[in-house]
Amino acid sequence: SSKGCAMDLSRWDVLMAVGVLVHLAACPFTKVEESFNVQAMHDIIHYQSDITKYDHNEFPGVVPRTFLGALAVSVLSGPFILLSQSLGFSKLALLFIVRLTLGLLTVASLVKFRKAAEKAFGLQLAAPFSLITLSQFHLLFYASRPLPNIFALIIVLWSLSFFLTSSRRSLVWSAALAVVVFRAELCLFLGPLLLLDVFKGVSAASR
């Protein structure tokens, strides 16, 4: 039945979220490549609008990077961070919260892409897609890690979803956000998709 199908699909989503949580619990600490966004989220959470206290004023790093990804995760984590602080939890708990928030955002984007693929190619795609995703160590391990590539991955998955569902305007805006804000080299991947989408639109209009 359709109800049973919906329940089956939701189980895949829960399994992906659990997979991210397991990897986060097994390896809660971060690496040096993640230090920029970890420090950015720390400063946003603790200093908020007092930018003069931000660590990046003194240590800006070699390559300029955006705060937008860290800002988005910090805002979404806000209620849980306030609860954690009121209960007297340590900063490690805050790191766990922001990483879990990012991991769930990644899972949400995977679910969005899977549903778009199902709409385009059929519901039978759900199980293979989810099984392949769950069997990949690196994807679930990095899903909650605050790296520029992960922030970009979330937006790219939404862009691919918009491409599959022919949501042209959303595709353009999401692709522009991914390229301009997070990873400029994504123009080599998303650019051809945009051209293909335009070609599809022209072909459909000429029929």
C-alpha cells in the first residue's frame, strides 16, 4: 500500500540519520581542516554580534573563506545550544550539537535528492540509493564535519534535485550559491547542468 511504502521510505531516512550519529559519537573531535568553521561557529555562538572578539580578526588564515555555512548551522543549533548551556554542559557538547545539526542537514539534502530521483525514475530507486549511501563509510563520516565541501555538498544535492524536477529558477539560484559562496570550481559541474536544463526547456518549447 501507499501507506506502507511511505513508512518504508521513512525507515531509510532514519537509518541514514542514525548512521551519521554513530560516526559522530565514535569520532566527535575535529581535524585541522575543520578549524576555520569550528572556530567561526564558536565565535558566532559565544560573541554573536560582537565581531571584534572573533578569532579570525587575529588569525584570518591564508585563504579567505565564508562565514555563511557556519552562521546557518549556528542559528539552526541555537535552541539546543541554549538548552545545553542552561544545563551546564561543556563546550564539547556544543561541538556535538553543531556537528549533529550539520549532519542532519546533509541527511535532509540526501533525502531531498532521493525523492527527486524517485519522482524522475520511479519509487524502486529508494532501496538501492539508501543502501549504497549507508554502505559508504566516507559519506556518513564526513556528513557532520564542518568542511567547505560538506556545506557545498548540501547545496549541490538540492541543485541536482531541482534539475531532476525541472525547477529551473531554484536550480539557477542554488547553483549560483554553491559556486559563488562555497566552491568556485563547482561551475565545471553545475555549469553543464544549467546548459542542459536550458536545452531541455528549449527542446520542450519547440515541440
